[in-house]
Amino acid sequence: MAAKLYGGAYLSHFVDAGLVKLSSILEEDDSFLQRKDLLVRLQDCLNDVRSVLDDAEHKQFTDVTVKKWYVDLKDALYLADDFLDELRTKAVIAATQKDQGNSFSWFRPVDSYVEDSDVSEDIVRRIESLVARKNVLSLKESAKVDMSSIFPSTSLVETRDIFGREQDMMEIVKLLLDDDGDLSVIPIVGLRGIGKTTLAQCVYNNPMVKESFDILAWVCVSEEFDVVKITKVIIEAITRSSCNLTDWNLLQLDLQERFWGRKFFVVLDDLCNANYDKWNTFLKPFKEGVKGSKILVTTRSEMVASMVQTVPSYQLSLLSDEDCWSVFAKQAYDSTDDLVKNPTLEKIRRDIIKKCDGLPLVAQALGSLLRVNSNVKYWNHFLKSEIKVIPELTISYYILPSYLKECFVYCSLYPKGYEFSKDELILLWMAEDLLQPGQKKTMEEVGDDYFDELVVRSFFQPHSTRENIFVMHDLIHDLAVSLAEKFYFRAEELQNVDEVDIKTRHLSHNAKGNYSMSKLLGLCDKVKHTRTFLEINLESQIPFNMKNAPSILLSQLKCLRTLSFKRFPLESLPDSIGELIHLRYLDLSETYIGTLPETFGNLYNLQTLKLSGCRNLKMLPAGLTNLVNLRHLDIRGTYLHEMPKGMGKLKSLQLLLTLKTTPEPNPGFQGTSTVSEIEEIPHEPLMETKSAVSRFPLGSSSDTSGSPEPKETSSAMLSHQVEAEPDSQSSMGKTDIPITTQAAVIPPTNTPSTTAPFKAETLSSEEAGEQRSSFKVLKVSTVSQLKSLPPMLHTLKIEGCESLEAIPNDLLAGLTALKELYLIGCGSLTSLPSLGSVTVLYIQNCRRLENLSSPESKIAFLHQLSIGSSCDSVTTLPLNIFCQLKSLCIWDCPNLATFHFRGEPRCDLTSLESLEIRDCPKLKSFPVEGLHAPSLVSILLSNCESLEKLPNAMDSLISLKSLFLHRCPQIKSFPPRGLPSGLVFLSIAFCDKLKPQKDWGLHNLKSLSRFELEGGCIGMESFPEENLLPFNIDSLSISMLKHLKKLDNKGFRHLNSLRSLEIHCCKMLQSLPDEGFPSSLEHLCVQECSLLTPRLKSLTGDELHKMAHIQHVQIDGQVLY
């Protein structure tokens, strides 16, 4: 079939952005544009070429001439964009200078680029020449792109070709045959190519399934959730004839009638996008089916799955190595037996399996490739290559909207497996002008939408444990690299090449790379138009000890938009930094810089400035107030004496992250008396707050070391006035809480002990009157009574109010916008007020607070509850009142002894996703009923010295993925029915009486991939016992087992999926398994095992041969091979 290229060409967004800039410049006063004809010519070129880009993008993959034209066009468009950006910038600066008399040291007349150089003329002529060639290349307008490789799925399947999904099929069939309850929607979730459709086909054709339903229908949904089309297909599947109805109402009535009183099973395959309203409307006819009717949905999107599911999603895991090999062999030779004909290929089996990466689609594609090319030399070359792009994955890129394509390709700058921050990537996209704000959205909000869309489409995967952190699957990363062409370069490639293409625009470097900084800098003169110099993978090391690096870079790379010198040993920046008029993003974090040059004020386009950890930095240049486009300023961990005067001019500022440090007067912000008052200063909206606050516990600097981390914070912070009665010990009279138009309240963890508290001080209401009505966040300290609060308040933090005995019930109840309440160091507070609409409650060091659950408090509506740090009066906590709670964190409650269910059960913990309890020495038990928490994903129990048992019926926690048990010395065993089958990560540390045993049932946990065992296990001399661990375990770590003497050969024999084994501090361990390790093992690390280490370093003969297959062996920090 032929279909339009769904997303639009990669360069379309690029051209559209250029046209917007041109339109803006051409609207300026003609006195700025003495060569207006040049710009008009450029505008005509862009309009002309825009219409053929779809056709060009498609043809470039098969026509090398079109490919070269496409690459040359992009290179020319980059040059044009630099030209337009400089022209626009100088036009705006000239207008500002004319209106306000401002001066910029670098400023030249705005037409100088045009008048004094032939460069601009050359750029336009070059683009004109390329546009003229479009007819020669037969590029068509409004091209139709052949997407014949995209076929809709059907319900038919060849079951003989299915490997490794027997258990999955049984579990899905069991769910389908369950007649309890009304209509069930069961999502199967997994990566593209993992086998979701194949699994759905297998269960759809299962004889028991067919016999159990009156109606079966299969629909391939794909990208667009067209409810009319899908409904028609279902009707046609039932009637086996064409449906001519077009009216939506009649279609729904027709389907409703056909479902009436009948039991149906409908598969919606590849549901990529849907919204809540459409889905609910679509479902109306389905509710007429009888009990036990089912809808099975396959999707790559966790978001879609969570929206449609009525039961927990079924997460489809990667195939085992053996099953991948079977899929590959079947596709290549029809059977694994035929591989005997090619024994050489059998020798590279391991490399082929590694290339498959657990995805059957990849195994099939590689098998198909072998059918047409069985040359062993070709395969050896292919398997050693870094790139492995499968055509089916390229389709995912084709159908991306054009505005997302460049955003995705930008991620090719990251190395494989790199864990990146959502907020940080959005700022980098913004620096490259990849985000185009709409009428009602800022660039940050647009970036948030872009990012979420790439997550929904499975290009990014959320990190399993770290909030706001994401990764790309290796195959997706390969796709990005293959599309980056000559314009993106990772310096780690210098290990294999000596040259970099002159077209390079984006460059990243990695401090862990095996190359010299001098080599990298030597290439910069060749890539003068580079826009990005990005440093990544900086965790602990200072990257390159070359003090002249900034001078070299700044003298050569004048078109930089993104520049990172993070952790460079810099003491100063050259004045030439002010010449980077394109610069949007600058990271100088954790350098030794003491001052910034005055030319810094020339960086008119700067949007993001990061100075965190610059402890030598005492002041900012006065010219900083010229940076009217600055949106994000991070000065945490600095010792600034004051802010420059006139900071109020920074109208674009979205977020100021700062550290409370000095009590010196600060004239920078009108109405703000000290730097210590400014901590986070977002306007609307707040882009970095979620990630910033998730890393920093709320609380005073003297008492935050052990406190947990709140996961969310407010969306905006402005100003307002609050009446407060002073503490009786304070010298203040009745005052207003001091707020500026940019107020702040949330401190980071590294706040030093000299922190000045944010106390109530007099502020002229006349100066801040306009802003107060929209104030969103407030911190109150040292008061004994609260009388009124800002009406639009979103977040309230009450800290250090030792004399505050109560908060009036009606005070918070009237604040309909209030979502977050933080109570810290309120030692006299005994009960909670009515919480109204509050969803986040954080309580710390409120030692007299006893009653957390009075009817008046309305605590049932909370989503997050954190309580701890010397809340001495809390002795028990009822669990059946938290109907909507998602996160419960309790720490350092010395007298908490039990949890219980109060009276008649009012609700279960159906929404709870995270449970963390630590440092509660008197906690003995959970309710005998267990935890009714079907959504619970993670449990952490640490330092609970009296806890004797885990919750009963843990096997019913069907969503549980991670279980951490640390320093709970009285726990002896797991619950009788064992742990939930979906558990992925199990960590046990210093639980003295908890020694691994087969009756735990770990061998039945088919999803368990990582097991950590540290300390305890008194008397255990051998590990692991035979059949103790499941065959699918991927990673095993054992440490500080002081009685362990040997690793049991029988226990390792069946671990055919084990890839990583780490052994630490096992002083008595003397030997490895007699038969060696499983062939799957790739990484072995042994640290501080005094009896074992000498033997490993002197292995010879058969013993050495048993370890020859392990790719990476590290002994006491030394890499053997």
C-alpha cells in the first residue's frame, strides 16, 4: 500500500523555523535591512524547497545522489540559520539600544554581516543552487511515500515458529478464561519487536479461548486511534461482511446490539495513542457483553496501558539467549539442526545472540539476513560493527512528527546506556531552537510534551529506580546514531578515527573516553560551525587538565549554542566568551572560577546558566542583568555576597536555584533583604523543580541528613502577603512575611550550617501588591499563630514554629489550590488541621504530633505521605484510611510499633506504589491481613530491629518489582506463600536470621533478574544451594558473608542467563565452582576475598579454560582481561 509519510520530513521543522525567523526580521524597521532583497531571496528558496522535503527524505535511503543533496541542503540550512540568528539578535539589540541607550561591547551595525562580508551572499546562492536541482532529481511535491513494509497485523500465526513464550501464553490464557467480574481490559506492554503481537495471536487462536467466547474480533489499531474505523472493523469481524455505516451513533448502536447478552473477546493490537474521553466513548457498546468478556490490548506505551487497564498490565520480558537463537535459526535455516551444515557460524553464536538483545524481531531480521548472505567473513564484520539498525525500527522514526525527529537524533550524542535527565535534555533542546512555543505554552512546557511523546512511543524508557531519569534501548540508540549522519560526533569515536567531518555541528565528549583533550581540541579548527560542545558521563572525575582549553575553544567555535565546561579546572574565562552571541546554554558547574568577565553581559541569547558548586565565585557581573532571555540560573553551592542590581529586569527567568548562604544585604531583588531568602525562583511554569526537589530533602540544614526525598513540588512561585503572630520569644512585632515577585522556599541538602533562616520581616505592601494575588508558594518560620494565607497558595511550608500549637481547620480548607503541606520542626503541634485539597504531606521533627487520622483532617485524599525524624508521639498508624495514597515514607520514628486497620475497612491501599520504612526500632509487625496493595511496586525496610515478619500474603502484591530488606535482624523467613511472581530485584543485607533456603520459592520467580545478598547468613559455608535461584537470574551479587567457603557447582549449573557475578569481602571463600561458571557469564568482579584472589591471579590450564568465555574479569580493581 502507499501512504503519506506520517510524520513529515526531518528538515521540515528546520525550514519552518527558518521561515519564522525570516518573517520576524523582515517585519523590522527597514533601516536595519539594507540588503532586504537577500532575505527575500532566501525566503523564496525556503518556501520552494519545503514542498519536496517529504519525497527527498524517503528517496535518500535508496538514491545516493538524493542523499548527498539532502545532506548538503541541511549543511546550508545550518549556515543560513547562523546568519539569521546573528541578524535577528543584532536587530533586537539595536532596537533596545535605541530605546534605552543600552550598550553592548560587541555590537556592530546590524547590517554589517551583510555589507562587510560575502558570506551571506554565498549562503543564499548555495541554497538557490540546491533548490534549482530539485527538478533534476525528480523530487515531487506532496510526495506519497511507499511504506509497503508496514503491514497491519492479523490474527493468524504459525505456532511452530514461537519460542520462549509458553509461560506467557499460559498466564494470558488464564486471565482470559477467568469469568469473575465484568468487562476486563488486559494490556500486554513491551518494547517494539519483543513479541506482543505474536503472543496475542497465540492466545487468540488457543482452542480453549475460542471455545470460551461467542464472539472473537481482531483489530490492528497502529498509530491513530480512529474509533469509527475500529468499530467498523469489529462489526465486520463479527458479521464477516462489509459494514457500510458511517454515522458514529449508528455504529455504536449496531455494535451494542451484537454484543448484547454475548461473551466476546476483542484484541486491539498496537494501540499507540488514545485519550481518556475517546476511550470511554469507544467502550460504551462493550458494556453490554456478559460476564467474563475481555479486551486484550498490546501497546508499547505504559501511559496507554495505565489508562485502559482494569487489571494490572502484563509486562512482556525479553527472550532468553537460547530462545533468541532458536528464532534466529528458524528464520535462517528452518531449524537449529541445519546449523550443523555451517559449524563456523555456530562458533559466532554468542555474538549473534548478543546482537539480538532479547528481541525476537531482531533475531528474525538477522536470520533473514543470513538467508541471503551466509559468508562468514561478512558476518564477522557485521557482528563487530557498532550499528545494528533493523528496518522495522526505522519505521518508528518515519512516523514521528517532524518536530520530534531532530529532538530524537540529538540524543545520538549520548553513549549507549547513558542515563539522562528529562529536564536537562529539554534545556539542551531549547538551546538548539528545537522547541517552538505555542500561544499558551512556554518552551519548557512544549519540551515536556515532546519528551513525553517520545516516551509514549518507546524511544525513551524510564529508569527502573531513579525518578526523572531515562535511558534508550541499545537498538534505539543505534537508530539515532545511524540517522545523525555527519552532523553529530561523539569524541569517543576518536579511538577509531583521526578525522571529523567539516559538517559536524554537534559534538559530545566523555571524560571516560580513551582519547586526549589535545587531540579533540586539534579538530576544533576544522569544525568551526559546531553548535554543541557537550560534556557527559561526569560522575566523579575531573575530565581534562588543560587550562588553555577554553581559550582554544572560544577562539575557534564562534557559533556555539551549547557549551559545557563542567568540572574543568578553570579559574577564569577569557573575555572572548562575550563574542558567542549564539550561546543559549552554558554550564560552568564545579569549576574554580572566582569571577566572570564583564563581557558576560553580551550573551544576549543565553537561556541557561549553571554555576552550581562554584565555591570561589563571590559575585556576578553587573552585565548579567542584560541577559533578558535568561530562563534558568543555578547558583547552588556558591558563596555569593549579593546579586547584581536590576535582576528584576530578567522577565524571562523561569527558575533560580540558589543556596542560602549569607546574611548580607542584597539589593539585587526589589523588596528582598538577603540572598538567603532566595532559594527557588520560578515564574510560570516550573521546569526544573521536580528534578531539583526530588534530589533535595525538605527540612532545615541541620536536620536533613537522614530525611527522605519528596518527589514533587509546586508548579509556580510568585508573591503574596500573610498575616502572622510572632513567636513570643521573637523580638518582631506583627509583620508581613517578606516575599518578592520572585520568592523561594525549598532548600537543598548541601545547605551549610551557617544558613540564615527565612524569617518574617517587614515588606512594603505597596511595592509588591500586584504580584501578591498570584503567590503560589510560601514558607513561614518562627510564628505562634496563623491568621490568613494567600488565596492561590499551592505549596505551604511551616518550619521552626516551636510555639505553634494548632493550625485552624478553616484556614487550609478554604485554599482550594493548596496541594502540598510541609510541617517541619513544629514541636508543639499535636494534631493536623483539615487538609482540604492537599495531596502531599511532609512531616518532620514534630515530636508531639499524635493524631494523623482524625475525621477532620481528611487525610484519605493524600497521594504522598512522609513522616519522620523524631516524631516521637507516633506509635501506630492505621492503613485503611489512605484510599488514594501512592507513596508512604516513614523514617526515624523511634516509638512506632505497629500498623493496623481501624474499625471496618474503609478502603484498601489500591493506589500505593512505594512503601519505605527505615530506622523504626520498635516496629514489630504489619497487620495480619497483609497489605491489600495491588499497585505496590517497591518496598524498602531498613533498620527495623524488632520487625519479626514480613507482611502476610505478599504473593498477592502482583505489581511488586523491588524488595529491599536491610538490617532487620529478627526476620527469619518469607511468608508461607512466598514472594510475588513478578519480582525483578531482591536485595537482602545484614538480616542475620534470614538465610536463603529453597522453601522461599525463589526458583519460581520467573521475572527475578537481580539478587543481592550482603552480610548475615550466619554459618552458611556454601552458596547457592541447588535450585535455589531461578534460571533466568541475570545479575548476582554476594558480599560480606563471613562463613562462606565455596560456591556450589550444583547451584550455578542451571543459571543459563547469568551475565554478571560480583563477590565482595568474603574472607573465607577459597574456591570457585568445580565445573566453572555458566557460559552466559560476561562479567566477574572479585574484591577483598583474601583467600580466593591469589588463586584467581595464578590460574592455569583447565582452570583458566573454564573462565575463558568471561569477557570481563576484575580482581581487586585490576582488570585481568
